[in-house]
Amino acid sequence: MVLDSYRKSADKIIDPLSRLFLKFRPNTITILSLIFALMAGIFYYLSHFYLIISFIFLLFSSLFDALDGKIARIKNLQSLKGDLMDHTFDRYSDIFIITGMMLSFYGDIYLGLFAIIGILMTSYMGTQSQALGLKRNYSGIAGRADRLVLIIIFTLIQFLVPGYFLIHGIKIDATDILLIWFGIAGNITAVTRFIDAYKNLK
């Protein structure tokens, strides 16, 4: 899979980079990732030239999102509080970014709500499995790492190809396509994780 190759390539970058941030606590990295996500959403909302600034903030948010867990493992600072903080801030980051996209010049509020439902339900079903005594479920086609990669790629595409095309009079551009995908793939992933959990419950 293409996204699998992206993840392997990312690991090769993250491993040495994590050594450069060992003086920071994992929770500090998590907070910075959230702030970068907020800024990415704001600049996406501003649209046009600001998309390239959003792209840069997305890169930093994604990088720091990957670094906090890596640093926690290296420094042996893994904790339930850190896990709670990481997953909670991840959801806020998702909301900040998607809200910026759907309220931007390119987005659509209804497609944005569809995408947010898919994203939140995907994450909810993953952690709900663990809450029921099963393993945390990361399966499916719409995991967070995959989403971040797609958001980064489509933000750049939207910046380079700002135009749109019409389908039966409905405007479609790169942002709309991505929101539609998050809605469809997210809900499919959520249903798949629900079925997995249901089958594994006694």
C-alpha cells in the first residue's frame, strides 16, 4: 500500500529526529502539535496563498504528533495520563483542521460535518474496544496516520490546483474530494471496528 510506504519512510525520519527533542517532555510535544493543528486550520480557512502556510503547520503538527509517543518510549515516560492527553488533543486537532477546511473558500460545511462524523466515530470505535476489555483497534482504511498524510498531500494539491470542476452543477475540488473520502472511509472503518469488537465480545 502507498500509505504503508509513507509510514515506513516517516519512521526513518522520526527516529533520528526524536533524539533532537529529548530535552522536551512528551506532553509539551503533544501541546505543540495541537497548537500547530489549530494554526493549520486557521490558515486553511483563510485560503488562497495562506494554504502554503497551512501546509507548513500541518507538517509540524504531524511531526510532533509522531514524536510525543516516540519520546515517551525512549525516556520511559509512558503513562495513562499521557495517553489520555494524546488522544484527546488528537481529536481536537482533527476538528480544528477539518473545520478550517470546510469553512474555507474551497470547502463545504455539509461535507465537513460528514467528514467529522467519520473521523470521530473511527477514533471512538478504536478506543471503545479497549474500554470493553479488548485491544485498542487501529484497523481499517481511515486511521489517523493515513488521514494526516492525505491532508498534507491534498493541501498541497489544493494550493497548486485552486480550480474546481462541476458535476451536475455541484462544485468539486481537492478539498471536497478529501472531505467526502473522510466521511465515507471513516464511517466504513467505524462500522468495521464495531463488527470486530462485537464478534470478540463474550
